[in-house]
Amino acid sequence: MEIRSIAEIEASDHVLGLDWSHDGSLLAVTPASGDILLLDADGRCLASLPDHGISNSVATFHPKEARLATCGTDGKLRIYEPIRDHAPEKEISVGKGWLETLEWSPDGFHLATALGRRLIVLDANGDPAHEFAEHKSSISDLAWNPKNPREIAAVCDGGATMWRLGEGEPFARFDWGGASLLVEWSADGRWLATGDQTPSVHLYDFTRDYPLHIQGYETKVKALAFNSASRSLATGGGRLVTVWPCTGKRGPEGAIPKQLPGHDADCIALAWRRGCDILASGGADGMLILFEPASSARPRAQYDAGAEVAAIAWHPSAPRLAIGTGDGMVVVLEIPDLAK
Amino acid sequence: MTDKPRIPVTILTGFLGAGKTTLLNRILTAQHGKRVAVIENEFGEIGIDHELVVSTDEEIFEMNNGCICCTVRGDLIRILGKLVKRRDRFDRVIVETTGLADPGPVVQTFFMDDDMKENFVVDSVVTVVDAKHVLLHLDTSDDSDEAREQVAFADVLILNKCDLVGPADLEDLERRLRGINALAKIHRAIECDIDLNHVLEVGGFNLDHATEIDPHFLEPEDDHDHHHHHHHDEHVTSVGIEADGDCDGRKVNAWLTELVRTQGQDIFRMKGVFAIAGNPDRVIFQGVHMLIDAANGGPWGDRKRANRIVFIGRNLDRKALNDGFRACLV
């Protein structure tokens, strides 16, 4: 499988995140500091959007429209309609403190963020919609239920707490006694996975109301990704990428995972291509590796980015993906074989 | 992929009103050419406009059923994990704790979390002490445990507001603090006006400095200070052990392992050097609670082979520690 670089753009700093618009016409680049960039599908820079103080956190596109929301350590959240104008349509001062996470609901009606222990949900225009009781500690990540756009999970010290819009109490809580840092919800709504402060993953099966604890990782798990069919969960946590089956009544319980070697340093970013079983893995060794775990544990293709691959985003339809590196490069890559 | 140098961290402790903010403002306004990031506690009041001052709630992550030795500061992991990704990385970090905070989890954060360990190195714990009021905290107040622990954890004690206390009382106070922490360097100051090299370039956790133990403090208790000997019922104290000759490496290892397993919660700091039989080099170590770090300290050369260890902790049994170590001698 061949990987071709079709564009390289230099951002102002370590790339924290990349996000394609719903139709793949725009790519948002979030560097740790400096301007947030807006690129077209071929990697040409269309606009530079203002930063968020000490550090940016997230720039994320609406799931159905060309609307972009950004936030950062200045406690501000900005919403843009980048096709029309590169000035923010709305700027909301959420509060004094860092906004570290931001996610549109799957139906695009809401936007969730967290300010310290507060989980805050705004409507699509940025007006306050819901606020929940304070969490035990600062929220480090959140995830909407892809199957139910009124359900959201937040993680912090104490594990994961699941809320439903309009309800004052959480409808579920998975407190395993430690801190969770990352959270992902499978596309079918069945599984919730957390990456923890200890080198472990907690996985919750909503159909059975049943928690699983996966240990044995070399390091903290910094990357989690369910494939779009919700059949597999890919996890980092060292040099090996570990893929757990999430099918059947018991899912990963008692199953032997697939372990995918290839990186010489920790895996720090993972992303499945929508609709197929190609998994992209970014490593601290500077390598982007494409795996097809269903057929082989061996890498299908590799690309040397020269610096840690900190962010990966597959184009929603075209056979291409964007990667962002620790030294601030954004590379748009094409994989012609995936077009066949 | 690049081997960036680790960023030194200074942990600044001290009770409310002792002068921490004064010291921080001095550090931030001094012309030392370093970019300093400050993580100040939620009550922090740094008065100058500075880009890299971040306020935080002190959030403890318990990692192993609440064991104090396994707790880390989640807020530091989150905040510093983000800041360290900036291209224009800062040269130094200062973490200011609240007056009531236990410095243990702050120190442990930089030893136990892989990302923190990779990017940061603890330079020292600096405790600012209000010379006028510290005895109140040490002796009578509800927070005496915290006050003693802050003194016990320190590599540097800044005895501030010395102008408010007479010379004899200052001597007594220093002696009292030494009884709690025999390893710390004590600097007297007024309004925290102190050479910043005494604060920022300490190397308190550097193993190369682990053997810089003033032999004076290894003498038996009653052999010094007899002119002004006051009895304080300290349950936070220093215990020094010194013994010539070699010890058995396996026995030392077993002794230390058992010691931190059973008493790690009460041992705040430990440092020392061992002469291990059959090893031509010095073995140096330092530790915090259950965490122990050891390294080769280079050849003994012309120095006499001898063992020196200091423990600082709560309810230490001097005799048991001495007996335990002496059983390791060959």
C-alpha cells in the first residue's frame, strides 16, 4: 500500500488535534500555541484563526454543517462559520479557567465543554442549555453517545459519569476508584472505554451493565479508538497497538487481543478509517503505520513523519488522511489503494 | 524523538502568610533570564502580570487504594502535560502549594507519572517559614502535623521575617528546625530577599548531592547543642546513621525494601551513601516515602569507606533503624 504526501503545512506549534469538516472540504488544525489554521482538502491554508492564550485545546467541526467551534486556556469558546467569514460568529466567555475539551453532539444540536469540575452544554448557537452537578475533580475528557445525542459521558478522578440532558442526576456512574483521563463511546452505544491514570483501560458494556478492567499495558493508554462498526477497540499503551474484539455477548472478556507491532516508541494516536478496517497509528517514534488487523498484524504501510505523530484525522470520504506532528508539521497524505 | 533536557521543578511550600507570594514575585521579576512557569494554588495572589501563571485546585489522584505513597497531583499532570507541548517551552516550573498541602503527592507526581518523569525533574522543595509565628504552627495549632511535614520535606528552609525575632530566638528556632530536618539548608531572610541561586539551583533530588550530609547532624543527639538543649516532643524528626566499613548489598537492599514497605508512609525523605562489599564505587540513594532512587556515586578514591544515611519522618525509631542497618554490615 503506497502512501503519498500531497501537502505539508507548518503550524506554529505541536499539533494537538486535526478535524475535517463533515463534507471533507475543510481541515482544522489546532496547534498547542499560536493561530488555529483552516486548510482546504488539499492542504492549502485558507485562514488563521486567533489563539486561546497560553494554549489552545480543541477545534472541532459541527457534524452536519460547516461550523467550527474552538476553545482553550483563556476560558473562551468561539464559534465560526468559516465558509462565510473567518471572524467568530460568537465568542462565549465560559468562565475563569481552562477549557480543555469540546465536542458537538452527534445530531449537532449541542456543544459540550468542561470548565474544571463543571460539565457545560450549550446549544448550537452557543447559548447555555444544560449544566450538571459538579464532578469530583476536573473533567479531563468527554464523549457523547453516538446512538443517543442526549447522553454524554465525562471522565475525571472517580471514573466516568453518564448524564442525560434535562436530568439532574447521572443515569450511570462507573467509579473504579481511580482517575480516568480519556473516554470514547462506541458508535453502537454499547461500549464506553476509558484510558486511565494507571496503565489500564476500563470498558463498560451498557447492554449488560457490566464493567471490564484491562491491564498489562506498558504505559498509560493515550489513544483509544472504536472502529465505525463498533466491532473493535484499538488501544495504545506502549509500543504495541492492542486491538480488542467487542462483538458477541462478552466482547473482550476472556478474548485474546490482536497485538500489532511496528512502533519503536509509544503509540500516541489512533484512528480507524470510517467504513473499513484500516487503522492508522501514530507513534512517538515519528512513524505513521497503517494496519489492517482483520487480515494481518503486520503493518500494511508506513510513513516517516520525522517527529512524533500526535494527531491523525481520516478524510470522511476521500482516500486520504491528515497527520500532525510534535514539531508542528501538518501533512496531508493520500493512499491510492484505498480508492479502489 | 528528541532528547530535550528535563525541566527543573521547584516545589514551594509554607504556611499562609509566611512569604511564598513575596518570594514568587521576586523570582518572576528578577533578571535571571529564565522563563518561569508558575502553578499557583487556588488562593495564590501573584501581583504581577505574567503569562505563565496558572491557578489550580489541588487535585489528588489516589492510585492504589488510598496509599499516601501512591498519590499524585492530577491537576499538575494535566496542566504541565499541556504546557510542555508548547514550542517555546519554559525553563523552569515552580509549583506553589497551599499552606495545608502535603508536599508528598507533589513530589511523587514527578517520580511516578511517566510523562512527568520524562519531561521534568524535581530540583528541590523550598519551604518558607515565618520566623515569628512558626512555633505556633509547630506546637499548638491544629495544623502542626502539616507544618512539621512541610519542614520535614524541605531541601531549603527560608527563615523569613528574621527582623521580627531576636538573635537568640533565631538560634533556637534553627536548632528546632534542624531537629526535624537535618538535611535542609537554612537561609535567613527579610521579606524573602535571598540569593535566588539558593532557591532555584539546589539539586536537592540530585543523587550527586545525596552524600552532602553535614556530619555534624549524624552525631548522637546529646553530643551537640548541649548549651541550649530544649526538649520538644517531636514526632517528626531526623535520624542519622553513620558506620565505617562495608555492608552487604543484598542485606541493605532487603532492609530498605522492608523498611519502606512497612514504614514508607511515615518516611518523608531519605538520603545516603553506602559502601557495598565488593563494589569499588560508592552507592548513593535518595527517596521519598516508598520511592527509592539509587545510583553509582563513582569511586571512593582516597576517602574512607563508610556509610551515611539520614531518614526524616514521623515516629521514627532511632534504635530500630540503627540496629537494622548495623545488621547489614559485614
